[in-house]
Amino acid sequence: VQMAQSGAELRNPEASVKVSCKASGYTFTSYYINWVRQAPGQGLEWMGRIDPGDGGTKYAQNFQGRVTFTADTSTSTAYMELNSLRSEDTAVYYCARSNPLFTSWGQGTQVTVSS
């Protein structure tokens, strides 16, 4: 099983960022894809998850209205788009599959928000 994420991103405040997570080695639609982030010096923060099987999403309250999860079953790739970026969004963003336990993680994508 592999979860390969896209590379590091640098964005200005108020911009958007889209991170990808390409899954391989298992049936993509059989597991949720979760998004979790870790800001410098902070713990892990769950952002929400998507069910690639039906596209259903669940967002953590802190991110509702600002984040969108999508999944492309033809390429087994999940996406996380975060809008209206602010400096506090600087973090490493991870995807992780679950069913229900978290069993595989991506390598992480550094997103830096700075003017």
C-alpha cells in the first residue's frame, strides 16, 4: 500500500492550495481518505475525510466552508483544497486511509503560507 502526496507548496495569504494523494496497492473505494495536519510545534489535527466510494464528505468544524475534499476513482487520487489561507495554516498535511483504523499514511506535504 502506498499513499503518495504532491510536493511542498508556498502560498501567499488569502490564496488557495490543492494537495493530492495518490493511492495504490489496494481498492481505493474500500477505505476512507482522511486529511490530517500538523502545524509547527503542535499535535495532529484531523480536518475531515472523504469516502471515495460515493464522494461523501465529513469536515471538521474548524474547517467547514474553507476546505473541500474530492476523489478521482479513475486515478485513485484524493485531493484536499484549502482556501483563504492564513499564516496559521502553515503545516504539514497528511492523507491517511481508514476502515475504520488509520492504517496507511502519505509522506506529508509541507504547505507554507507567507507573504
